[in-house]
Amino acid sequence: MRTAVTTLEERDNPYALSHLDALESEGVHIFREVAGEFERPVILFSGGKDSIVMLHLALKAFAPAPVPFTLLHVDTGHNFPEVLEYRDRVVAQHGLRLHVAEVQEFIDRGELRERPDGTRNPLQTVPLLKAIETNRFDAVFGGGRRDEEKARAKERVFSLRDEFGGWDPRRQRPELWQLYNGRHAPGEHVRVFPLSNWTELDVWQYIAREKIELPAIYYAHEREVFSRSGMWLAPGEWGGPGDDERVELRKVRYRTVGDMSCTGAVDSDADSIEKVIAEIAASRLTERGATRADDKLSEAAMEDRKREGYF
């Protein structure tokens, strides 16, 4: 009598999935589930590695048909030029629709104010919620992963947001046996996280397996940076460096990509995907814990922003 497969590690069974195959299958299932349950889904796409993997899964989920969702990017105006160039090239390559919500427009209209520290990452919430409301998006795909940060670790794959875009951890729904509940009242929407169960190492191993192109800043390169709060930040129009901060040329790479004003580089010689994977495997700090100043504003910085409608 044949026994059932109980673990993914039973490699002698030709029907057992590898852990990457299982994660890919789950992601594809989530995209198709949303396509069947919702009317106007949208994919948040910044040109960062997680949103790139997410788009790759969407392309696989619906091939050979085109992706049936719009892409949405909330542009702070302080993004890395290499990432924006990559974003536009990928959109053109796959014939996708891209909606860009610009923080600068909200500042110009007086709906937002610049922060004293120059960072615009926390200012993304208002343009995001406005784009969701204006376009009547009812499901919003995000690239958040549970291993990144403790607030994200608490969030479900289908995360209900109220009519103001806010997240209430007490309203989360059980997701037993990968059964997802997308019901929501008028005015509410659901954030969907297909990469919830992935780790940073999973993402990079999948990128290597699938031969996915990334912006060059994810690999080691020489860049002018300056030190602030223990991180290497890139000079830019956002206001850095200060008078007492010295710019130097260092070999660095970025583990995560956001607003230039709050995304730190790490010293690295990892100029190939194999070296990046080895570097991550040896790391004991999460990518956001090591390189994101916006997560260090307080112990509960991410959860506070999520309650207000942040990604």
C-alpha cells in the first residue's frame, strides 16, 4: 500500500514539490483566486525585488493571456533612477498598464507637507488610499513577507482594510487549508500578499532559478554614500547629506529598495546572484531591520502605519 507524502523533503518521490515549487504554486493559486473573487484588483509595483517576483508569478498565473490587472506605483519623487528605469522598461516589455500616484502632486496641492527629516516614505499612504478610492480597486496585491517585520508577521494573506484603508489586527480572518475569504463591505478593500510565506532567501533562490532580471543596485557596485544613524545613505535632492556628513565612495549593494532618504545600503562584495545568496544565508538581520530608517522611528512604526493604511 502506497503511503502519503508528508513532507516536501521526500525527494525520492517524483511527485513531491520542492519548497520553491510549493511557494510558486501557492502564489499562482492566490492570483487566480483573486481574479475569480474580485472585480478591480491592482498590483503594487515599485521595481523592487519582491514586486518583481510578484509580477513574475502573475505572468505565470495567466499565461499565455496577459495579466488582467493594472499596476500601481506610489512615487515619492525620491526613488532610485535605476529602479524607475527598470519599472518603465518592464511595463513596456509586457504591455502592462501602469498607474503612478505621485507624492509631489499632493505636496503641491497642500494635501501633504514635507517632513523635517526629508523622507517621503511615510507620505505614501495618502496617495495610495486616494488611488484606491478613485479607481475603485477592491483588491490590492502587495509584496510584503512575514519574515520582514513583526507587524507583517501578524498579517494574513487576505488582509481586510476598512473604509479608511486602516488595518485592524482583531478583524483578521482564519485561513485554514488555503481557503481565503475576500468578502468586504462597500468602501472596504482587501490587501493580498502572495509572498507572505516566503523568506528573503526564498526570494533570491527563486530569482536565481527563474533567471529574473533585477535593477543593478541589488548587486555590489561603487556608489557615493554618507553615514547617518548607522546606515549608508545615498546623496540626493531629498536633503542629504548634512553639513557634518562626509560623502565617500564605497562598494555597496541594496537588500531592499524604497525612498532614497530612508533606504540604506550595506557594504558588500556580492556582485553576482550566487554571492548574494551566500551573503543572505549568513546574515542574522532582516533586510528591513538592517536598512530601513522608516522602521526605526519607533518600536511599532510599521504597525502604526498599517493602521493608517500603509502597505
